[in-house]
Amino acid sequence: MKKLFCLMLFLTLILAACNSSELNISEIQSVPNKVQKGINSDYTLQLINEGENTAYILFQSKGTVTAELEMKDNILNIKLDKANQENNELKQYVYKLTRGDAEYDTINLLVNGQTMPFDNVTGVN
């Protein structure tokens, strides 16, 4: 009985961690079909909203890109840093932004420290 209880507790903790309501950004390799349909390869930077808590940021770059988040007051700063721009091949980076419980009314996107506007902002259901 004790082993069963411990197993149930362990599974509950794992499921709770998977459904975390924290602000998070992560690069994804497999783009959902409905998001893929909203991608326009003519744009360098796109934001595709999927509901209230999830968005996808698509960025095309010739270098390697990393992403991180920073909250200041009611502003969400998304920092994309490009490096290794020796290659002339344009690559598409897709990041999944999970908003969680974070409250902000402004998104500020910075590429190598410089503010960059989204070329396109759209949503999918």
C-alpha cells in the first residue's frame, strides 16, 4: 500500500511539473501543423498566438540563435542573441513561449541588444 501511494505521489508531481504555469521559452524542432500554416517565409520575425497562454516566435537568421526571457515591471523582454554568422544559409528558429501566470502588457523583442519589431503578428485556433 505504501509503495502504491509513493508511486501515485511521484506521478502526480511529474504531471504537475509538466503543466507548470511559469513563464518559459524553448526552441522547438517540430512545429504544430496549424502554426506551420501561419508561417510566411518572407518575414524575418513573426509572432503567432495560440490561445491565451501559448505563442510561437519565428526568427530567420544566418547565425546560431539563443533565446532568454526577462520580466521588468509589466514588460516581457525576449532576448535573441545571434552568433556564428559565418554561414550564409538562412535558418528558421521556432520558439514556444508559454506565458503561464505572468502578467505583462508589452512584449519587447531584442536581437543582440537592439529592439526589433515583429514583421507579422497573427493567431491560430
